[in-house]
Amino acid sequence: MSDHDVSDLSPRERGRIIKTAVSPRPIAWISTRGPDGVDNLAPFSAYNYVSSAEPVVSFSVPAGDRDELKDTPRNVLETGEFAVNVATEALAEEMDATSASLSADESEFDFAGVERAPCATIDASRVAGAAVTMECTLYGTMTVHDRLLTLGDVRHVHVDESVQTDGKIDATKLETVGRLGGPYYTDSDPIELERQF
């Protein structure tokens, strides 16, 4: 057993432990449209839901001045809108390709060959082949140490019929992809253990 006081570890060591221990991490494949009209698409694994009765989702990125932020959080702050496309096995390679560092005037949709579809309630494109997409408006942000936490109110949901049973989303049909520590991904095959309580 190896024990560590977190204050004795370097930031890199702390990050490696937390990103590996908190896994698998769901992936928000976030699409936005910049003020200049360029469609942006990028995956984020520091992501989860915050509330469900009034759905709110969150994702975090390295904090910094607005001009230092990645395209996605900067677009969200400037437009107040974003879409979370659920990352699944069928589109895993395309999702990974959209993590490339491109200039703000280049679209990851085009770079990775991802087909667009219009969103219903926000001015952004969504991933046409995504099994689930949640259209969000900005609820708020907060800085937590070195991260900018962004929260979005879910306003509209697209759910493909292929992942539904009797008109309801079916977890056994939604083949999500998650992040592990380092460069690794994982799938969502259920194990032989069902929740009892």
C-alpha cells in the first residue's frame, strides 16, 4: 500500500491519481458555435450531471483568462449555449479525432468528418449520428482551484429510436464510451450484477 499526503505530490502526480481513480469517466462530446459562425466540437471527460428533476450537466476545463480558454468554453461564455452529444462506440474514433488542437477558425466537424444536424432550440450544430444529444443553455460558471466549472440547463433532448425500448431510453442499448487514466478508453458492457435496492 502506498500512502501520500496530496500536498507532497506534484500537480502532475495529483492529476494522474485523480484522473485514474475517478474512472470510467463519461465523455461529453460538446458542440458549440462561435460568434464567427464556426462550429466547434470537442470531447471532455471532466463531465457529469448535477441535477435531474430540472436537468443540469457540468463540465470543467483548465481555468484562465478568456483569451486563454479553449474554443469550447470560450464559445459557451460568449453565446450562452452548448450541446452535449453522448459519445458511443460507433463514433469513438471520430470523437477522439476531435480532440486535435485546431485554430479557432477551423471546425472539428470538418476535420474529423463528422456529420452535422441542426439543434432545435440553440444556435449550434449537433452530431447527426449521436444516439443522444442534450441542448443546453448556460446556467453559470465557477472557478475551482485551477478549473473552470461550467453548468448547463438541459433545454431539449434528442434520443434516437435505436437506443429506446417501449419509448424509453434503454441503458443496455446505449453503448457509451468512457475515459480511463492515461490515453485509454473503455466501453460500457454491463456486468452480471444488477442493483438490488
